[in-house]
Amino acid sequence: MAIIELVADDFCDDGKCVKIGSVESAIAKRFLADGSQNRFRAEKDAWSYIYTGIVNGKLHPLDQVNRGLLSADNSGDGMVLFDELVEWGKWCKRFDFVRYTEPSASVYAPLCSLLADYWDKPLSELPENLRELVEDWWDMTKPQYRPNMARDADVQHNPTLVNEMKASAELVFYSAVARDVGCVNDWKYWASQKYMIPRETACLLFELDPKHYDCVRDNSRPPLVRALADKIDEIERSATRDNEGKKLSSEKWIEWAQGKGYAVPGKFIEAVVVQKKNAPKKKLESAKKLESAVQEFKAMYEEKCRQENIQPCPIPATKEQFKDCLARVMKIGVTISADSLHDDYLKQLGITFKGGSPGNKKANIFESLFPADEKI
């Protein structure tokens, strides 16, 4: 079952009830993370489940103001008991609803920040509140080494830094487990993906090929492998929650992971950097190849017009007919998009069109000059 985390703002009535709108949103985020085509589809599917639960008497929506019972068709702004929601999730065998609570951490002011103006001062010149924190080592440590001592103290006492170090250590440990299951062999492929879902990102952080996720979820696997699956699910939920279930580019996911303190595999970062560096170059090469093909095709067209004693321009055809013939005759291995052959670009090459009607072969001069069965 999918774990659906509900945050404090989703609850009402002293935490006893959950807003139905929040339930729908949380389920939709999960559907998006699992690959739903868009937010509208995800929300529609989420509401279908909730509606079915109400109709079947498993959920009893209440008015948030007077606690009156609401009908299924009039329950969007209502609420349901959390305990009842949990039981409904089990009944439909799809959702495991849990309360998400932010990990508590005492406020810790970093020594590196507090001492920034005092590195070269003797202990006696520090404010009293700071002297108490560093009196054991300040005077016996040379000024150039004091920042390192303060940084070590921050790591030991700052809960946030401790959690980040723990998260990174877990990634390193479980990555070794993942390598025995199915490590990523083609980082270039994942770096080139326009969008990735949270689960794919979570797998990649452990260097596990996402296609092997079902393998680590197999209950017959050793405990360590199943523990790896739990860690992947934990990061997936965090990614879904932080990004509202959205699909992001590999570059954006790396930024998110680093912001959370996760150790992103070096091979993944390197592949993304190379992909980003090569993208403009590939685009330029493709544009040059297309321009060369257009110029050559234009010369062939004008030569055939001369032989047939036909006025070459404006071309008695449509731009779409021109593109179709260009692709067929030149056999170019690039995609001819509307953007790549816009009107201003073609005019610069001396190519204009008189018109003609699509599908009318008599109005398409290319059908007669470049017959489909002709060997070029």
C-alpha cells in the first residue's frame, strides 16, 4: 500500500479529523509521483477513490462548522475522522495514512557565525556568552586553526548537520547493497531525461537502477535489501512532499538532494554536467545540418524548374509540402520542426510560397518534380 503522509495543516478539530480536500491533494501527489499524466488526472482519480469510500459507507464526511453529515456530492469542503480514514485506506487496499511530524531539533546557533569577528582576539576580549563556549580550547589554539575547531563543535552539536551526516552515511552504506541488486550502468541515459519522478530519483541516489525497484521490494529478499527499499520509499516520500509530486529534470533533482544533505553519486553529477555542456553543441550541429540540406534541396529544385521552364519562386506549394519533400529527398537525420523552418528563416534563403492546397497533387509542384518513385 502507498504511504500517504498528512501534515499538521491537513488536520482540524484538534487533530481528530482531516480535511477531505487535503486527503484528495495528498493522494493526488502520490499518484503524480507514481507517474500519473498530470495534476488534473491525478486529482480526478483521487476523488474517485474518496467518492467510492463515501458511497460504500466507509467514510462519513462532516461539515467543518456544525459537524453535520454531508452527502457524497456535497462533501468537498468537509472533513472525516482520521481513524476512519486509516480504516478506509486498509479497506480499499491502496493507502496507508500516517501523521507526518517535523523532527524536533533544539535551536543551535553555529559557532562559526558567532565567532566570525573574533578569530584573532584573545579569550578575554570575547563576549561573556561566547567565552563560556570556547574557554577550554581558545587560547591554546592558534588563530588560523580556531575556525576548524568551531566547525567541529558545530558538527557535534548542530542537530541539522548531524542528520545530514547520517543521511549521507546511509546513502553510502545502502549503495553498496544496491550494487548487488542492480546498479546503474547508463548514467548518461538518466542525465538526459527531461523529467523524472521522485521514485526514480530516490533509486538513483542509492545508485540503484530504477527498473530494479520491484526486486528490492520482494519480501523474499534478505533483510538488508528490504531495508534498502524502505530507505528508497522514505526519500521518495520526502521528494514528493517537498515538490508537490511534480516531475523534475535530473539537474533540479540533484539540487533538491544536495539541499537535503544527501550525497549525490559523482557519476550522476558528471553525466548531467556533460549533458548540459553538449546540448548547445548538438543543437548547433543539427541546425547546420538542416541548413545545408535546405540549401542543397533548393539548388536541386531550381535546377529542375529551369529544365521544365518553370518560375521557381514563389513556390506553388505549401510550406508543409516543402518540408515533406525535403525530408524524403534529402534523407536528413534531424527533426524538421515548425521552429526550425520558420518563415523569416526561409525568406533569408530566398524561399517563399504561393500557396496551393494540401492534399491537392496538382497544386503541389513537388509531386511532379520529385516523384516518390524517382531515385535521387
